[in-house]
Amino acid sequence: MANDPGDDDTRLFREAVRGVKTLRAESRATARRRRPAPRARFARADQAAVLAESLEVPYPEAGIETGDALSFRRPGVQESVLRKLRRGEFRVEAEIDLHGLTAVEAKAELRSFLSEAIARNLRCLRIVHGKGLRSGHRGPVLKQTVNGLLRRVAAVVAFTSARQVDGGTGAVYVLLG
């Protein structure tokens, strides 16, 4: 078996590594480095956002109380349209419930919900924000957040607190244009 191709490969390998020196054990880089302790960047950011949110006044109409009804219509929208909306005469095509969210989370969810509703050409929505009974001295936080955000969205032509059967002052009907 002098013509075995494996013999040639072995011979060539031995010639190629002839001058190589074996590494000493202490010169190997086998020591493990301790990883630094993980830092909770997002937890700190969330805490900072909650603190900032608690100190800021979201918009000028921040004096909304728990039982207050919300009502808004853009200039040019007839009072009769708002009245029909208040009575629940428009068919609700989509709804979102913001209970249990922080104001920051609620804003993000609401923006996404409104964008999708506008893209789908929906006309009437219901947003459940709760009455804010557990919000403490700040008043109904989500209710104030929803009120402020809806006033700033150009596609919202009117909104009003829902009928009692649909959530009363803890929800709003929204009419998109």
C-alpha cells in the first residue's frame, strides 16, 4: 500500500508543520472573564417616563374629573351630528379597551388603533378608558390622555362620552371624517 493517497497527505502535513512549536499551557487564553452585571436600562427608562408623566400636565383641559362627560366637535360639524353620536345612533365599527395601561402605553395603543381605523375607512369607534376611580389625586389619567390625543388627531371630527350601557363616562364614541 505504498501508493495510498493518505500516505502522501500525511507526509505533506508533517512537512508543513515541522517547525511548529507546541504552546505552553500557561500561555493559553482560557481564563474566563466575568461579565459585567446586566443593567436594567429599560426598567430605568420606564420609571423615568412614569415620573415625568406624573409631573406633567398633558394639555390645558387637565381639570377633568371622574364623572365628567367628554364632548368635542370640530368647527363645521353640526350639533345634530354630535347629538346622534351621543345617543349611540352610529354603528360602532371597532373598539379598544385601554384599562390597565399607563398613559404612555395608552397613547401608543390609541395611535396605532386610530391609524388602523383610518386606513380601513372606519367611521365610528368606541374607546374604553375607564372612569379613573383608582387614579388618586391626579384624576382620571387615561380619560385625560384620550381627551387630549383625540383633540390633536385631525381625522377625529367629533367625540363624546358613551351611553351608560356602553360605558358612560368611562368610554367615548369617536367619529372619524
